[in-house]
Amino acid sequence: MAGPFEGIRIVDCTAMLTGPFATQILGDQGADVIKVEPLGIGDIMRLFGTERGGMSTLFALFNRSKRSIAVNLREERGQELVRKLVADADVFIQNFRPGVIDRLGLGAAALRADHPELVYVSISAYGPTGPASGKPAYDHILQGVSGMAYAQADPLAESPEPQHVRQAVCDKVTALNAAQAVSAALFARERTGQGQHLELSMLDAALAFVWPDAMANEVILDGDFERRPAIGATYRTTPFADGHVSAAAVTDAQFRGLCVAMGVPELADDPRFATLPERSKHIVELLNHMSEPSDVPVAEALARLEAEDVPCGPIHRAEDVPKDPQVVAAGCFEEVDHPVLGRIRQPRPTVRFGATPASAELPAPRLGQDTDAILGEFDVSEAEREELRAKGIVA
């Protein structure tokens, strides 16, 4: 059985993380994703981080389920080739800085003029307008601008300092929004017969992600209200004799169970902590009580917490995650043979479709690996392909 996007073709002119992650999701779900890369090194993420044979693991995981064609977009003939690809495509996605793609003759107005059914996706850091619209930015820059780094400050510290989330969270949440938006636009096209231009900024995606919980005190604009610490203040790890544990107690019953398991049952009767509203009000004081190290082993601590029906789990090191019994039982990872990296472990597609299963069997391609095959599908002859290579238009 094929994936839900079988028959959908996507021309992917994105690089780095945000666009590639979005198109990887759609490719896993059956879309034919043609990744258009510049000549030379291609997408710079090929060389970033842990690698073997000139391909990074980061590139491999964010660019599976795609084919690669290397095209020189600085040349008119390269632009013509991309327009030829778009003529048979359902989606075009790009993440150049605003204005760059238009100068290449591949902007939304130009491509959709001939193909009004095309879903055209523009991803940028700040959006097409405003004083920062043309500025370069990476994930950690957006973490700062959106307030996300501020939200990571430790509320128990004497002088709380902003901290970055040490992964590309803004990139990835933008990618998830982009993949969902493409799905919605294709659904709308089924009803109307018309495509549309989707504009998505990392700033918008980051703000939508961080604002409801981390910035709750900035939501109400009029009148008095009771300000409370963000729920992220409760995100603590508890050190035990041989590792760390995360535990969360939201309901009063869970909190009482947590107190019993931690050997401080009297805290459950303290009027400052006895109810959820009071715990929210006094969360910093409560954390000061609950953050002391314990000489109890992790296994025993988890057993005590589970006996009281308190949500809890171990804090795994990266190498321990694939061994977790739930991860193993649920089949969260799959092992595949990659032609460059060898045997690799990768997360399986997250959504398990009952009738149209997603698949991550197609490995991330070498740069230009599919140039000949793709151009052949568009009736570009072998002689013409050789000429294009000789002139530095494709590779």
C-alpha cells in the first residue's frame, strides 16, 4: 500500500533544517520529493556534524524519502529546468531570504501565473515585511527573539539567566507547521481546484509555540489578574543515587502520592501546596522543598512513584534511549542500510496510518544522484544532459 500523498510531486528548493524536515515528513507519507541543490557541496547540511563519506547523519535523517538533482540556479538555463519541473508539480517550497527567489525568476507570482493550481510555500526567518525581514537568522537567534531562551531561565537561580534549548526547536516546529499547511492547502485545492501561496516565518511558528504556556502572564491585556510562574517552572529533574528522574504531579491525588513516594508526606497537608491553585502560586517554594538529592537508586525511586500512580520516567542518556522497553516495544526506531553511512538507526514515521502507511525506506541521496533520472522523466535527452553538465548547469 502506498502513502497518503502518493501521486503528489514536490519541488523542494530548501536547505538547512526547516524546509528539509517539512519535505521529509511529506516524502515519508508518499510524496515524490525532488530536492533541488546547488552545484558544489549542495545543501550545506550535508557537511554539518557527525558524518561519514561526506554525508552527515543530520542530513541523512532530514532528507530521506527524496531524490536529488543538482542545478545551478544562477544561470537562466538552470532556472528554466526548475520551471520545467514545476510544470508537473503540485507543490513548490523554498526558504531563501525574501526577495532572492524572485530575482531568480522563481517567485510565487511567476510560477503560479502559469500554474494556478500550484501550492507555493515560502519559509523565512522573519516573514516578508518588517525591519528584520531581510536579515539572516538561525534557530538560536529566533529562540532569543521569540522569548524562548528567556523562558528557559531557571526560576530557582539567584539571578536567572536565559538559556537556549540546545536543539533546533524553532526550525523543527516551523517544519511541522509547514508540513501541516501543505496538507491543508492540498485539501483546499481538492475543493476549489486552485493552489495558493503559503508564507510561513520561523518567528510566527516560534511565537505560536512558546506563547500559550511560557508567556501566560503576557496574554491578558486589561484589568487585574493573578500572575503565576509559567508551568515550565515545574520542569525539574530530581537527582537520585545513580541517575535522574522526571516526575509530574498535576492533580491533588498525584501530588499527595509524590509526597509519599519522596518521603515527605507532610508537604501534602501544607496549605501552600494542598491544592493545585495554591501549588501554582507557591511553585518556587515547592520546588525548593522537592529538589534535594536523594541516595535512593533510580529503579527504587521509579517503583515508589509508580506505586503511588505518579507520572514519572527516567532521564535517559542518548545511548540508552533505544534500549528503553517502551521504545523497543513500540518500534519507535528502525534500522536500515544507507548506501553512504552504512547501517543506521532512525526514528520511524511518527504517524501510523491504518490504510496508507508512511515509509522511510528511501535513503537520503548523494548530491545530484537522481539528476539524469529526473531530467529523463521530463524528456531532457541524454545529449542535452551532457551539454548541461559541460556548461555547469547541472551535476
